[in-house]
Amino acid sequence: MFARPLVRTARAVRCTKRRFASSTASTVSSGFATRAALAAAGAVVVAGTVYTILPQAHADASRVTKSGERIITLEEMGKHWQAGSLWVAIDGKVYDVSEFANTHPGGSRILLENGGRDTTKLFHAIHPPNTIHKYAKEVPCVGVIDPEELAVLASQRNAEDDRIDAARKRLFGVDSVVGISDFERYAKDLLPLHAWAYYSTGADTEGALAENAAIFKRLFFRPRIMRDVHDVDTSTEFLGVKSSIPVYVAPTARNGLGQPEGEVAVTRGAGATGIFQVLSHYASRSLDEVKAAARDGQHIGWQVYLNPDRERSREAIEEAVAAGAHSIWITADTVTLGKRETERRLNAEANPAPHGQPLSRERQRFGFSAHDARMSWDDIAFVRKYAPGLPVVIKGVGAWEDVVLAYKYGADAVVLSNHGGRQLDFAQPPLKVLYDVNKNAPQVLHRKNFNIFVDGSVRHGTDVLKALCLGATAVGLGRPFIYAATGWGSDGVEKAVEILEEEIAIGMQLLGVTRVDQLGPQYLDTSKI
Ligand code: HEM
Ligand SMILES: Cc1cc2nc3c(=O)[nH]c(=O)nc-3n(C[C@H](O)[C@H](O)[C@H](O)COP(=O)(O)O)c2cc1C
């Protein structure tokens, strides 16, 4: 059954011995060879934990349920973990993803890493509810997991569950959070490692990620004094939406990895504080769920990744329009996925392949077959066709020339962004792009029909003010809202906005302005940019 020779299995055998004696779980590596050995020994690994295969469960492999579905034991399941014979279990059902792995929008690697296992928890944290239904033809259901085994699985816990529970017990009240970066510090302990690795990291050397933050430290204010700044108004309006502060929630995928409500918690926090949210194409919750949690009059933008199969994109855009999306945000900086080296390293070190395992010759492109590498400026017209009347925003602009082109092709707004340093490493920081727009294309700044947003490592009210001084309409924050919701759900998001609002108000007063439209380059020293 196992195509790959098992070179080193001592570790797996030790674990199985211990486990068979006690029928409890132990945490091990899930390298391919290890998993092969475990399956051969009648055990299975779920989320890094070895579980006992109950003896009675694999006695009869031909059982069927009352409704005629084949009952599959964990032992049998565990044998289908490699390319060409790849199964995953979700909500008790077993799906054959051997073919689908080649076109899975999340890539084949993640399916190979999780093949032969129950992936229910991870699957739901990543995918909106009706995903399986939509792809039913591509992921044939081959049976159901033995219900007795399923019950055992559900009751098992692993060391990571215990670590997270302990961190939750230590967590204090949200009112004790002082600054935006604190949310990140606390979230690290509260998240499963793979979620922390996914959220926190950047591409390659993380040079772009570091510079996004560093550039703010090279911009200094030129405050003006002796002005009446008693009454300060931090509110603004963009794309026809009123916002309590010039800040919005940038679209981030898979918020459900950190807490069960996922993006819905962010929606409630954004609604309570009056800020705008952009929902990611790869959100863990659907736009319908998010809209159901929104307040009356609360607007939600929807971000799209254009698919090479434009029928899929058309369907997705039309669905978003039907669900009440306020605007469509086309992300243009992700024609392929950046190499997130730190993320891969953290995951690989937590789950290393056994030393001596032969080099895998099944090269898996960690790319996104679901992202169109042929997208062009004409795609603004494509999106408009299926989202008539909605604002269209181009996200991921990294050079001032493309700001001018976006304007020329009729976009309603752009987001200057390098995807939080997760795509092209050393893509210049968005604030530098904005500075270049000031120098080279000031005609596109402050236009009624064209907004310029900025995101990337905005963590203080003063960062927001610096971007606005350079002509940004508003700024997006990504990771901070994920982390705030991880710790405290929607209260965390509310608190994050409250912190920013206070900092923005203080900054405005000390700078000598009372309304955000008074901010301008005259308040900044850019000589060290
Ligand atoms: C078996 C049926 C599955 C189907 C039909 C499916 C479908 C999809 C789709 C449509 C996307 C694109 C996101 C979206 O449009 O919402 C996606 C992304 C993804 N999927 Fe799956 N998937 C399946 C199983 C899995 C499993 C078992 C895992 C992990 C154990 C997984 C991990 C991922 C990841 C990591 C992404 C990328 C999300 C991102 O980068 O933000 N998928 N999948
Ligand atoms: C975990 C994570 C997931 C993201 N997912 C998406 C996405 O699905 N679509 C998108 O356009 N941008 C995505 N981004 C980029 C954000 O929209 C935004 O550009 C970036 O997070 C801003 O930087 P910040 O996190 O430092 O605030 C993601 C960023 C992170 C950190």
C-alpha cells in the first residue's frame, strides 16, 4: 500500500506501543513515513495526536449505515494519505480528494499533509459553510467514519488544546488592553501554532513586513500650537459610508482559525463602533452570515480573487452582490502565493519529516490554481459587469504608476498595500508609494470620485494621521482585528477601535487640527523617508 519506503519509524513505533497499552492519545510528528507506520500498526494521527484504533471498529470493513453509506474505519481511512489515493474526513463523512487535490484552491500540499485524517476542525475554520455542497461533484463522498470511532475522536484532546485552555484561563478583561500591539502579544498564546504561523508571518526574509512598520518611525510631525482644538471630530466618509474614524477592517482570510465566530465577531465589533469591514474571499464565514450579524445600515465590502475560470468568478461576484456587498475589492497582488518561509518553517519544525525519509519527488506547487495570473486592467470592467453600480476598489497597488492606471481605468479607489508583507518580499511599503504619488501624480489625490486607502503595520493613531497627512482617505488594519477577536471576540474589536479613536483624537489635538480633512503634508517632515 505504501509507495514510499519507511526508513525511520522508531518514533512512531514507540508512540503506538504506549498508546495501545492505555488507549489514550499522544502527540507525535505527522511526517509521511511516520503516518504510514502508524496506519500499518492500526493507529491514526489527528491534529498531531496518535489515537487508538478500537479493535472492534476494524473487524468488519463492509458495514453500511441504514441509508446505505459505507462505514469506513479510521484504520482504512489512515491508509489513504498520499497523492493518487487521498481521503479526508469532514463532519464524519469521508471524501476522496485524489483528483481534487490538483485543483484545490488552497493547493495540494495542505491536502497531502492532512490526507488520511479527520480534518473537520481545520476545514471549518477555513471554509465557509456551503463549500462541500458547491464542490460536491469534485469531491465524491466514499462513506462515513465509524460512529463509535468518531465519538472517541471527538472526546480526545491534545497538548495544544491544553496549552490554549490554560492561556484562556489566564486572560484578563479586555479593558486592561492598552495598545493595539498588545492584542498580538496575547493572541500568540491563544492560537494553535498553525494559525499563529499563518497570521503573523510574511514572505521570504520578512523584509517588506519589517519595513511596513519601520517607515512610520521615519516620519515626524510638524505640530502647530495656539489653536482652538477643544472639539475634535475623528469621523470621516468614504465610498458613501460614514465611519467613526478613518480606519476600516482590511480583508483577512480564515479568521475562524483563532475563534469559532470568525469574521462574524469582527462584524459585530465593527458595527458597534461604526467602522467599515471588508470581508475576504477566503473568509471562514460567508457574506450571508456576516450580513446577518451586521446592524441596520452597516456596510460590508467584499474582496475577490479572480479565478482563471471566469464562470467561478462571475458566480462568486453575483453571490456577493445578492448577499448585499457594498463594494467589490479586487486583490491584484496575489496572482500567485508569496513564499511564506517563516510560516512553513514553524509548521515544518512542529511536524518534521523523519530524518532519513527519502526526498519527496512529488513536487507540489504551493501556488493557487484558483488565482488568475492573467488578470489585467480590463478586469475592472469584468467585475463591474456583474456588480453593476457597486464601487470597485483595486487592492495591492505597489507603485505610483499603477495608481494612475487604476484611476484611468475607472476604479473608485485603490489600496496601497503589499498584503501585509506576505506577497512580494521587499515590495516597498505602502506609505512610500503614497509619498511617491504626492511627488509624481498629485492630481489623483483628494478626488471625490477616487479614494486612496493604505494598509500595512498601522498600529497607532499617529500612524493613521501620517497616512492621512500624505493624502490617504482611510487606512486598513488586518492582523490587529484578528488578534483582538481571538482574545475577546467582538469586545476585543470594539476595544481596538476605541484605542485607535482615543489615539487619533489625542494626535489631532496635539497636531493642531480638529477635523481629518484639515490634515495635509504641511504637518509632516518627510525628509527621512
Ligand atoms: C474536501 C473538500 C474541500 C473543498 C471542496 C475545498 C474547497 C476550497 C475552496 C473553494 C477554497 C478557496 C477558498 C474559498 O473559495 O472559500 C479552499 C481553500 C483552502 N482550503 Fe480547501 N477544500 C476542501 C478541503 C480542505 C481541507 C481538508 C483542508 C485542510 C485540511 C483545506 C485547506 C484549505 C486551505 C488552507 C485553503 C486556502 C485558504 C487561504 O489561503 O486563505 N481544504 N478550499
Ligand atoms: C492572515 C492574513 C490573511 C490575509 N488574507 C487576505 C485576503 O484574503 N485577501 C486580501 O486581499 N488580503 C489579505 N490579507 C492582507 C490584508 O488585507 C492587509 O493587506 C494586511 O493585513 C495589512 O497589514 P497588517 O496586517 O499589518 O495590518 C491578509 C493578511 C493577513 C495577515
